[in-house]
Amino acid sequence: MSLERPLSLLQDYDNHWRTYNPEVRRSNVLEHSDNTFKIYLQFYRDSPRRVSFNTEFEVHYSRIDAKHVISRAVSTRIAELQHPEQPDSPEFPVDLGHGYLRRLNSYWRLEEKDVGVYMQVETIVLSRDVPAILAWFVNPLIRRVARQSVINVLNATRRGLLNSRAGVKP
């Protein structure tokens, strides 16, 4: 497999709601110019508590050489929905709400090697501080949810690539 198929999947933001469902409920490209995308994603998570966010990102792709591509996705707007189970719910004002997600950056590295493509993703999340009295309980939960979210993204990407190879729409 060449880099082109994973890049095509990653850059198909209009269909991320299909590929990354149920964690991405809605998605679309707001603007696209050369290697830069401005995108909208609505995230939904129902564990350990139901939360939903309308988000916007600026995503930039850089081709290092014929076998390496990197991307950087930086959140430019994150607003929590007041009623997470309702996709059209009103939003809390930006940076208000429960404070679970204030900023989100993702960094992808793709390398074509052997007969496939290796993909690595790093995610940095900023949320509200956890009170010290609850940290012993809450911090391990936060780490587990964050780790599971990254695993879900990688598994959904793999499924999307396998489905596209089989001719199935992700």
C-alpha cells in the first residue's frame, strides 16, 4: 500500500462521521487550500459520562519525502453541547460548560515501508483542572478514556483502509 490511500482516507473530512462513528457524529470541510484544511467535527462520547462538542480545526499536511508525511491538527474552536444526546442542541459559550475539553491537537506521522504504511498519532488534550481531593480517582479515569480514544481512532482508520481496499464505503 502506498501513502496515497491513507492520506485520502484521513483527508476525506466530509465522511469522517462514517469512518469514525460513533465518536464523530458530524463532519465536513469548511475550507480547503493546498495542504491546509479547515474542518468541523462534532464529537460524541457516552462513557463515562455523555458529552458532545462542536469543534473546528485547522489541519496542515507536509510531505517530507516520497515515503513520509506528517500532519498537524490544531483546534480553533471547541464548544460543548448543553444536551449531548441531541446533535442540534444549543452550545455552552466557548471555554465554558463542564471543561472536559478546552483544546485538542493531533499530530500524525505516516511512513510507507515494506508493503504497508505505518501510522502514528499523538494527541494533546487540555481540560479543566481536577480538584486535588478527587485527583486520585479521576486522573486514572481520564488517562484510560484518553488512551481508549486514541486506540479507537487507530482502529477506525485501519477498518476504513481495509473497507476501502474491499470496495466498501467506510
